[in-house]
Amino acid sequence: MTNPKLEVLTPQNCQLIFIDHQPQMAFGVQSMDRQSMKNNVVGLAKAASIFNIPTTITTVESTAFSGYTYPELLDVFPGQKVLERSSMNSWDDQKVRDALAANKRKKVVVAGLWTEVCNNSFALCAMAEGGYEIYMVADASGGTSKEAHDYAMQRMIQAGVVPVTWQQVLLEWQRDWARRDTYDAVMALVREHSGAYGMGVDYAYTMVHKAPQRTAQTHEILAAVPAK
């Protein structure tokens, strides 16, 4: 294929990196709702776990400024080494470059904070110096303002970065609902992290397919009593 960007993402052709998903970095995000962003980050991480995507987690100045990686993110990857840096640009750190190279996959899915700093510099350098293809997860990344995020995304797109969203990546990895080995896990993830889509899945399961309600305990539903 002459244009590798025409290839869809598969569990076999890509790797994932999380850059600086740390509390102090999240405090500065103003480009989207921070709780929604964190939901998307954890959803993306769980998707990577389902499909066994090689994943790198890197942080900057954890004890001096930024705090530690979201525990919900770390819990998805038990025992995962976190690569600490001093540079704003992850590409400048040899540990990060080595981790990416060890995975032997040129497509790199990226989520990080902030879009206009750490994401932008990593993406440009990884493409220019490492020959990587970058897929930037826009809704699992955030900038210090909407303008900062949007213009950074535009700059990266002009340079050849492919913009994606976390759910797009998840469903591209799944691709076919006949893939039963991951179907149940994907549906569970969608119900937990995909908002209205997840509610729709719950509705279809219970009302159309007559599955039991997805609750930890049984709840009795009392019939409506007409008013007198």
C-alpha cells in the first residue's frame, strides 16, 4: 500500500502511548470537561488492555510538580513501568524512544496533556526523527484553552498526524461484531465509558434481548397503581 494512512488501526499494527496524565497537568486543561476527558483516557486504556496493545506510560516531574498518573489508568496495566522524564518532549527521553522501538510498530496512538506542548512536540519529532505514524486521540487529550488544543491539532494535522477519538480507536480495533473473543469485553467497556451509546446497549440488552438488568443486586419493580 502506497499510503499507510489508508490502513485501519488493528490490534496487530499499532502501539499506544499515554503522556502526562497527571493531576497538575489536568488542572490546567480548559479545552474540554476534565471529568469527561479522564473517562475517555481510562476507556482508551481499557480498550488497549482488551486488545493487548503494547502501551507506554510516561510522566513529567511527578514529585516536583505534576503528581502521579491517574490511579484508574495505572490499575488497567498492573505492574506497568512508568517512564519519568524532565523534558516536556517525551521524544527527548531515551527510555521513551527505546520503549517505542521495542514494540516494533510504526503506528503510534497518542493521548496526552497538554495538546499544544507535550503532544505536539512528541508527534512532530517522532514523525521527523523516528519515522512513526501518529494517531492523536483528541478527546483523551487536553489543552490549556480550546484555542490551544484546536490550533495544536490543526498544526499536527497539517504535518501529517491523523486525528481520532477514543471510541473510534476502540471500534476500529474490534471492527467486526463476529469477533466473539473480544465482543463481551468491548460491550462491557462501552456500557461503562461510552455515555449515551452505553445506555443504548443496556436498553437493547434488557428491553430487546430480555437480558437481566445490569445491577449488583436484584431490585424489585413494583407495578404502577392507578390514582384514586
